[in-house]
Amino acid sequence: MEVKAYLEITMKIKDTNRPAAAKVYADYRQPFLQEIKGAVTKELLIRDEDVQVLHGFDSVENAKAYLDSEMFKNDVFVGLKPLWSADPDVKIYSRA
């Protein structure tokens, strides 16, 4: 499958909470790639000012659908929400 869309979630997470956030990423990376329709890639990007998870999908529709999936709402979101310093910034891009 080829990446045709990206879901970018940028989060403000304090340094002390980053190991816990990395664990959530690691715990759900393989299930995401194996179980979520259209999932192609998932990468964790870290900067001093924020943490970003970049998800690659085969379509914009599947990227949007992931945000409504049981895995995202009941597992990933629940695991990350207590670690945020501010609400995350969520964007979906189509690849040209």
C-alpha cells in the first residue's frame, strides 16, 4: 500500500510525561498497523516543544475513520489525554 494521506497529531507533553507517551505509542503501533483499515505507517517525532505522531494512510477517508475507531477513542486517546499540557492539534493532509 502507498501512503496517500497523513494524520498528524501534535501534542504538548512535559518532559516528565514523555516516557509514558512513548509507551502508549509503542503499545499501539503494531495493532494500529495490523488492525486499522488503510494504515500504512506510524512514526513518533519528538521536538523540544512538542511530540508528534504521524500516521500514514491509503486514503483521507481512512485517516478520518481512525479518529472514530474504538482503538483511538478507547485506548490511545484514554492513554494520552492525562499526559497533555494542552489540547492536541489534529490535521489530515492528502498527499499530492
